[in-house]
Amino acid sequence: MNPFINLGIRHDIVNAISELGFENPTPIQEQSIPVLLTGSNDFVGLAQTGTGKTAAFGLPLLELLDFEENHPQALILCPTRELCLQITNDIKNYSKKMGNVNVVAVYGGASISDQLRQIKRGVQIVVATPGRMLDIINRKAIDFSQVKFVVLDEADEMLNMGFQEDIDSILSTTPDTKKTWLFSATMPTEVRRIAKKYMNEPFELTMGTKNTGNANIEHEYYIVRARDKYAAFKRIVDFNPDIFGIVFCRTKIETQDIAEALLKDGYNADSLHGDLSQQQRDKVMKRYRDRSLQLLIATDVAARGIDVNDVTHVINYSLPDEVENYTHRSGRTARAGKTGVSISIINAKELGKIRQIERGLGKKFVKAEIPTGFDVCEKQLFSIVHKIHDVQVNEQQIEQYLPRIMEEFKDLTKEDFIKRFASIEFNRFLDYYKNAPDLNAPLEEGRRFERDGERAPRGEAGKSEYTRLFINLGSVDEFNRGDLLGYICNQSKISGRTVGKIDVKGVYSFFEVPNADVEKVTAGFNGAEFKGRPVRIEISGEGSSERREGGGGGYPRREGGYNRERSGGGERREGGYKGGDKNGSAGGGFRDFSGKRKEDRPERRRRF
Ligand code: AMP
């Protein structure tokens, strides 16, 4: 017998969910459905998103309500519009063989009159975000006096978003006799408090240990210098050719900058943040769900409630402030029994935060190494090989061209042909990564590292206290870093301690000096000659090392099914500096992160 029937779910619902591919109940469904079906308990479920909790409360609701009556009997409150639509859609799917089930989604950012009209027509289940719900209650457009069940979904998120008062007001319009079912990924004291306030001896169900998060998620962290973060991030992406990921940033500006940079570097990415209109957000989400976007760059607030299956990686480009947020972020992967990886790219100073999250989750994180250029090339090569092997051939379409294709290749042996085919994409990676530096931050580098670390935010988030200068001398002139430092100090009369990173190349080099010293340095080199050659100093257009690797155009990603909407990209710019202009733009490279803008601060959250 179908296991859902055994749990007490009726046939027409079981038939509908079978069509959705629900063959066996998930653990939370198995444990909560029998309890909730009694209809006589308050309930607290500590469960992550992706565990199947919508059906865990949705199926019992469909069993318990009287659909002959057309007035609100169940109210489901959730934090975001996305989740609201998701739940509404799920319940409609579960009930599609039942008839006379009316569910309405009530959320902000959409026409209120449409929602009012639907309510007027008669509904039994209202799925709502608190703000809009309260608005409708205040207009006296809905009657909750006969509500039997209230579900508070993602309660911790609703509190995080400052909805406590709204929830209080909404619940005060529902009868005392109703049962309240609360679901939350985490159980901070605030959630405990509302559980206590609204519930009477609730049945408590904890899936897994408190706060451990989803067992199918592997947690990894990479330690890099802040300036190398973007390059390291791209390398991780390149090392995972089939990545379908969500990248979390702390600010709207950071999401935009990274998405733009990725686009210019030929990746398929877009940003999702609070400044977008609802229409824009829907568009981005649709592209992501359809997988025409490979990387979604999002802020915590904007990504709340995102329910997309098969997300392979969550990348914490910036760590969140709180463990709870980390749990929510990482819960976007490994949904519905799948596995996933949650990656944090940090600098050494943030190691303490990782330990804190580890403690909060009760889970050990794995310290991973940024792959070498060689690793990436090898990984990409075999990804291409597998794709060629597994590609679905459209026999009909290709047939007409086959004679000509065969003719073109008639001189090649099978081996030659295979080599060439695989090389089409591989060569690009090989070319791009052939001199790729090690991006792992050496912890034992001690003071030097700390110095980098202190200056890190400049490169990363854009407070430009240092300027990167180009000099037309390099290793061919027999300079190493020490020699060049000595030469620069001697020539410009600045202290060696103030000089930042020095990058000696072949016929040229880069070095960083405090902004305040730029004039002094350029003046110091005015008219200078080296072995009879004029020495040229210019403000580098190439930017810091994070931009160097792929920043100036970057590797144009081609392979794979994701990159359908790839824009721009451009070939990798040779020789670094030549591609730049004096204003700090690497010409096709990513928008300079320097010049931190006023609005570049974490999205403001209404705190509970
Ligand atoms: P949720 O935690 O409710 O957001 O569910 C996460 C995902 O798992 C959704 O895409 C559901 O459609 C799917 N799902 C829920 N229950 C089951 C089940 N019993 N079998 C297979 N998939 C499920």
C-alpha cells in the first residue's frame, strides 16, 4: 500500500502527490502527519527548508478542513512572497484532484485588489506574508473568526524580519480555539517565546539535533587573502563545471558588483537584492529556476524563501553575521534528500567566525585548498570529455550536414579528431590558467599576511587607500621584489614600510603605495632612467590581483548547458596592463571595487 495512505492521507490527495513524485514520506512528514491529522494539538516542528515540511502541514490541512464551507479556515503565515507563492502552489497541486479547494496567496508588491477579489469569492486557505495580511485585516476585508488552524512557517525568519507585532495583531483576530502549528529552521529564544505565547503544550518535533542543519550538506571553507577573493571564487566555480549555485553577499552593491564582474568574465550570473522591483526579482528567479542562470548572487534578505531544487553549491562570498543566517543560506542546497556543498571564502581573520558557526551547528567544517590552475584544467577537460560522450545527438537535424562534416574530417584519424574536439574548450582554460598563482593564503606568513589582512577590505569591498602603480621594469631587468622595493624607495624617497604588494612580471611590474604617496612617487620617477631607458610610472588600470586573474576580460566560459545567456565575456586580455585605462578600468574587467559607495552597507534588517 502507498505509505501516505498508511499515514492516513486520502486517495485523491495521494494520487495527486504521486504525480509530483512523492513516493515515500520524508522523515518530517512521517512523524508529523499522524500527529497533525488528529487536529487536536498545537505543534512545534524544528525543521530546515527542503525537508518536505510544506506537505507535512499541507496534507493534514487538506484532510481537516471542510471544503463544503467557503470561508477562511486555515491561515498560513510565512516571511516572503516567494515562499508564499510556493506554498500556495504546492497546496493547489496536492489538492488538484479534490475539487472546491480555494487557496489564496496574499503578499505585498502585487495588486491588492486582485487579492481582495479572490478573498471575496470565498477561500478556505489563506497563505500570507504578515504585512499585506494585516493591511487586508485593517480594511476589514477578511473574517478570521472561524479559523481552525494557523501555521507559522519559517517563524525564525519572520521574527528576524521584524514581523512580531504584525503577527500579534493578525493572530488576535483569530479565535482562541484554533490550533497553531509552528515550523522553524532554528529555535532562538524569540521563537521559543512565541511558541510559549501562542501555544498550549505543543507537540514538539525536532528533525536532527538542534541547529545541526541538514546532514547532507558538506561545509567547506577556503582561506584566501581578501584581495584574491574574487579570483579564488572564480577558480572554485571553474573547478565545478556543473555548478548551479547561490552566492551570498552582505550588501546589495556587492551582489551587483560580483554579478557584473562575472558577466563580463563570461559567466552566467545575475544578482537578486532588495533594490530590484518585484518584476525584476521575478524575472531573475525565473531565469534561475529555468537554469538559464548558473549563479544567483543574492543578499540574505532577498534569498529568503527561495526554493529551487538541485542547487549544488551555496557560496558564502561574505560570511553572515549570525549562525542562524548561515543555516538558512546553506539550507538552500541539499534539498529533498539531495547532497550539497556550502562553501565559505574567508580571510584568516574570519577563522574565528567559522569556529563560531561550527559550534552553533555542532559540525566540523573542512578546510579546503583553492585548486591550482592545473587542477582546474584537468577537471574542465574531463567535464568536456564527459559532455561529448553523453551529448544527445539529434539525428534528424544533423543528418543533412553529415556528408560535409565527414568530408572536412576525412584526413583525420579518430585519435586526432578526439584530441582536437576536446581541445576546443580545454585550450582556453589551459591558456588562462597556465601561470595561475597559488591563491591559498599561507597562514604562517605571519606579519606580512596580517598586513595584507588589514588592508584587505580595500581590495575587497572597495575602500581604496592604496593605489596600484605600473612600472615598466621587471624580471628581465633583473629585479626581484626586494630589489624593486629598494629601487622604488630610493627613487621616490618613501618608506619601504608603506609600500604594499609588489608583483614583478617580465617586462613590467606592479606595486602598491598609499594614495597619499602617489604624487610623491610619480614625481620621484620624473625623468628617471634605468640603463639608459626612461622609467615610466602609471596608475595601473588593471587593479589588484583579484582582478588580474580573469578580471581583465576573464575566461569566456562556453561549455555546458547553463551558459545560454552568456553576455560579453570577451577573450582574456594578454599582458594585463595594456588592457587597462588610466581610470582604473581594466577594459572588460570587472567594475572596480574601489570607491566604496555610501549605500554599500549590509541590508538593513528590522531586528526583533
Ligand atoms: P519543502 O521543505 O516543503 O520546501 O520541500 C522541499 C522539496 O521536496 C519540494 O520541492 C517538494 O516538492 C519535495 N518533496 C516534499 N516531500 C516529498 C516527498 N515525500 N517525496 C519527494 N519529494 C518531496
